[in-house]
Amino acid sequence: MHLTLKLIEQATVLGETGNFAKAAERLGISQPTLSRNIAALEEDLGLRLFDRGRNGAALTVFGRVLAERGARVLGEASALRAELLAVAGLDTGRLEIVAGPYATEDPVAPTVAQLVSERPGLRVRVHVVEPDEVLNAVLTGGYELGFGGSECLPPHDQLALEMLRSRRLLLACRPAHPLLRLRPSVAQVLSFPLVGTLMKGSTAAVVASGDAAGAADAARRGFSPAIEVNSFDAARRIARSSDALFPATPTMLAADLAVGHLATLDFDAPVLRFHPAFVRMRERTLSPAAHRFLQIVRAMEAGLRDDDAGSSPAAAGLNEASLAPSA
């Protein structure tokens, strides 16, 4: 009979009580069953754990080692079980997410806020990377979920990909920006610098026609804004204090627009959109935390207003013009 947690518990309780009848009663088993189990364990180990006599069962030197170490093993096993149950219930544990800059702001950040308000003991790490790095980070970096622009998440046989609703992109600027006095054309808009992250999409060539807005980046197959940053806190600050224009989703701009730190341009151009998606390893079972995270994401997607979100890129058709940030 192999040494199991159940046998360790039985031997430990017998050592504490020194009596087969009392130990069996505490364990909720019959005395003959306990006697057989202890005898079988001793035979398997080739060691006498208890000296039996008219006064009960006394631990031998081997029995004392088993009882002392066994108590610690049982304590660790109990703690491990509690921790596993806590993780299963999302009370503790860790969730690892990798995301591009735009996806970090929307939808990842609002989703993390709701998740940790539900489960304050949960540890969450969001690693923000360059747009083109999301896919490889999920494949090799141990992240459960990766969020980014669909342009940077091509199909892969090891990954499951799910498209989210496209977000309308607004161009934000300081409240005293000269373009706010006009309904500017695309050419007028592109005469000012853009601030943000690398952009990709079907209208990158059009955007690149404005020298002040930025320039095409052939090496990264995208459009680099005149002021390229991966921190949108920095982008907001730059837009508030300069004539730079900041492309962002309504969710990203809500707080600044509410207090008048930024305003949005109304200009003659196709609707600008960000097409987010997420990936995960196809054969990996999601942790309860990741599963709940995706439940929140999907609930938030369902609640997006039609003027803040659009159909997926596939549903929108190839003729839809879009300036698509890559993450």
C-alpha cells in the first residue's frame, strides 16, 4: 500500500490519540479498517510505526518521524487545496495579458477595472508591446490573451482569433485648435501633425500624403505619425498643449471631453476606425480569470453604442475606408 495523504492522516491521528478506537471514530471509519490500513502501510514500508499493547498504540521512532512530517504535509496539502479552490473561484491567482497600445486603452483597461473590482485578490499583468509583437508574445511568452488591431493578428493554426466590434476613431485636439473654427478637409487636417502609435490600414497612403501628419514607414509596413508615442497618456498631454491631432476611440476620450481638456474635429473625410481583436492559444484551457475577462469583454461589446462602434472589418466590406491603428 503506497503512502498517500489519506494514510498519512490516519497514522497521524492514531499517533495523536494512541488508540485505534478513538482514532477510527475521529476519522469516521471503522476500527478494523484503520487497523488493516496501518498494518498494510507498515508492511509496504517495511517499518513498524506503532507498538501495540494493552495500553493502546505508541509511536515508534519511525512513527514519530511520520507523524511529525505528516502533520506538515497535511497542512501544506490543505493550503494547496484552498489555494486551488480560490483560483477556481477567482479569489486569487494571476492573469497575464499582452496588448498593443490602442487595445490596452479599449477594451483591455475598462475590462481589467471591472474584473479586479469583482475579484480584488486577483493579480493582473497587462504587458503593452509594439503592435506587431502581440501575436508572437502569445505564442512564446506565456500570455493567456493577446489584444490588438486585426491587421497585426493574421490567422495562425495554433491560435484562436475573435474579432471585436470596430471602434469609431475621433480626432481630438486642444479646445482652442484653429481647425475647430472650420469644417476642414482631409488636406487641411493632414497639414497638422498626428500624435499616437503606428497606424495601418487601407488609407495609410492617403494619410501619408500630408507631410505634416507623418510619413509611411516601409520597414514596419505602416504609417508613423509625426509624433509617435506608445503612451496615450503622453499623446493626450501633447494634444492638449499643441496643435497635434490625437486619433482615439470615444472610450479613450470620454474623460477629457467631459471636462473640456480636449475637443473633437468635425471634418470631411471617411469615418476612421480601429478594428480590435484578441487571440489565445487554441489548445490551451483558459483559466477562470481569463474566462471571466472574456465574458466582461463580450458584455461590454454588446453595450457599445452604434455611433461609437461599427461592424467588423469583414462585415463592413473592402470598400470601407479606414485609418486603422494596428493595436
